[in-house]
Amino acid sequence: MARRLPVVKSHISHRPGRPERKRLPAWFKTQLPTGEAMKIFEETRSRVESNQLNTVCEEARCPNIHDCWSRGTATFMIAGHACTRGCRFCAVDTMKTPAPLDPNEPSNLAEAVARMGLSHAVITVVNRDDLPDGGAQHYRDCITEVHNRSPEVGLELLCSDLDGNLEALATLLYDIPLSVFAHNVECVPRLDPIVRDPRASFAQSLRILSEASNLRPDLKIKSSLMVGLGETDAEVVEAMRLLKDAGVQMITIGQYLRPSDRHLPVDRFPEPSSFMMWDEQARKMGFEAVACGPLVRSSYRAGLLFDESEGAEPVVTRDSTGSAISSLQGHRPTMGKEGLAT
């Protein structure tokens, strides 16, 4: 049996001038891979490194990295490893002027996806406010190159808000071979000034999601919320309603974990019963696919979630590791080729 260890340390020693980090609840457990799973984990890491790619799994310190990489999956982050924004929840590096875009990135990404033999690939991006189009053309080039190399792979883009540039969004989405367009609102509207960079807002994110839905009604539109930042249960439900009204069909909700002492402290750890309630509420609202649990992240088991949106049985939000708990009591998923996820 695999050892079960906390995802991160349950506490840190107190130092003068630094508040003690909240102790993690008992349900924050995950399995480390062993045997064949560990072999696949190492092979996945080798493929990522050999193609000189960045993954949000590493850059954002995702707690599901072993879960996903041991299945030979990862979520790729393009346009560099540094973001032009300084959101107070995010572990990704930030700088005003990142390095120029890598012209070889589309081909390197396409090579990695082809070698990993995936059926569903997630490509996420950093904010590039230094570029006139927010990086839209580069994102399009990457997606097109992957599709040309592996036309059988379903593609999901977890996009920035492009600084609200709807023209750039239209250029990006026009006739591009995507299955899912995702953009995360991150937190409830009231917390925008505390959690997100001043250039981001719930309202601007809603405009991007709504416009994407209007431009490409054939796409599945997806977004994500974090909890534990100071919101109330009622605010989470209201944010879900706003997303549904904007045309979002797929939603994920997970627990915020503080990456370092420079980031926002965790306000609370909602009980698993709260995630079960939000899961149930989302389904009643009519969302086509829901992933809701403490360790769920925005691209968690993305291929399975897409299948759910297409009518397959829900299998994402309850699994044998306990990393996601929902109202789907007693359901045990079957493991298959689920594509990229974190």
C-alpha cells in the first residue's frame, strides 16, 4: 500500500514577526506513486524537461502533481514561466517585462503532446500584458501546431483575460481547433481587490467568458473558483450563478493553499460537506460538468470532466485518494486515458 502523506507541511515553526501557518485538516492527504506509477511519473517529468517546457504543475506548486504525472499527464504552461501580474494567491513568478516569446515553443509543445500519447491536452498561459494582443497570436500558434501534429487530441485552453481585449479574443478563437475554452475568475467578486492583480476583476473575467461563449457556441466554456480566501458560502453560490448566466458550462471549485509567507494567508478550510453542498448546487443550476473538492484545481482530470460535459457519467469529483469529495457518494471511478490534468 502506498504511503499517505500530507500534501504540504501541516505547520511551520514560529519565527518572530511571522504568523504561524494554519494547520492542514485531516482530509488533506494524497498518495505518493510507487512501482509502475512512479516509473510513469519519472517518464513524464523527463518528457517535459527534454522538450524545454514549463508546466503549471511545477510553477504553481500544484498538490496533485504526483497524482497526475504518475498517469503520464501534465498541464503545460506556455508564453514563459513569469507572469506580468502579481496576484496575491499565485506561486508563479512575476515580472514587468518577461523574456520574449520562444518561437520554438509551438513545435516543442506539439512534440511533447505527441510523444505522451494523450487524448485530451490542457494548455495554460501566463498573463502577458507586455504584448499588444496579450499573447493571443502565440497561444493560437501553439494550439494550431499541436492540432496539426496530433489532430486526434482534444484541446483545452486555460486562457488569461487578455487584459479585456475582445478583439484579441476573437482573433484567438476564430476557427481554432479547441474543445474547451477556460478562464478562471479565481475568487468571489468582493475579494478581487484583495486577491487579484488590479488589472484583473470578476467583471472583466465574466466579459471574456461571455464573449467566448458568443463567439464560439460550439465550445465548452469553463471557469474555476478558490475558497478559503475570506468568502462566505453564500458568496460562492452567487458567484456560481453569475458564471452560469455568463454561459459557463463547466466549473471547478477547490481549496486555496498558501504557497509561501509572501502570499495571502488561508482564511478557512471548509469542511468536505461544504464542497458536497457546492457540488450539488452547481448541478442543480445546470452546469454540465462539476469538479468540487479540497484538492481540486482548475484543470483537475480535465479529460474526464470534458467527457462528463458531453453526457458521460460524472467520475471526477470523487476518487480513491480522497483528494476530491462530492455529493456523488459511493461512486468509484474507472481509471482510463483521461488526458492532461492538475
